[in-house]
Amino acid sequence: MIRQFFYILLFIAVMVRSAFTPFTLLFYTLDKEVFVEYLCVNTAHPELHCEGKCQLKKIGDFYAHEHHEQETKIVYFHIFWIVDDIAAISLNHPFSFVQYSQYFYQEFYTSTSLPLDFKPPIV
């Protein structure tokens, strides 16, 4: 019961956070006078004819800056997993021996074999 309540509370918090900007724009579109009354900073200077646009710009700049920071933090990289070794038996030499080669799964279920002298990059 407590777990379900926590999930619902977390879901509501995420939805309210993501819907804040559209609700602000809707509030501005539907009732400009009330928006200006509550959120306008330049009520002492009516000659500027701001009508709440400066506050909308501040909100938009804040969210644009926040989303821009999140985009720069995302790093995309490919992960290659070692799946198995492939044995290649050489019968043309006087002494037969087994060579092993590693292969990896890549995107779209393709595989790539690596040469036997492959050295992974040092990070």
C-alpha cells in the first residue's frame, strides 16, 4: 500500500513538473489580465506595455537553459560484449594448431570478428 502511494505521488510530481510550462502558456493565453496581475514585474511602469511577456520570456529562458544543460550531459556510446571465441584450425601447416578469434555483437544483431593481435584501446 505504501509502495503504491509512493509510486502515485512520484508520478504526479513528474507530471506536474513536465506540464508546468504548457500550463503557464495556457494561463497566459486564457486570462492575460490575471496573469499580469499575479506575475508581471513591471506593474509600476504601465507605459512599457509588457503585459506579462517579460515573465513568459524568463520562464522560457529558464527551461531552455535547463534543457540545454541536460542535453550536454548525455553521452552516447556503443557497448560491445564479448560473446564467445571462434576456433580456426589451420591444417595447411606442418604442425596443426588452433587459433582463437573473438567476435562481438553490434547493433541490429550483426557480429564482427576481431583479429588475433587486437589490442583494446587504453582509456
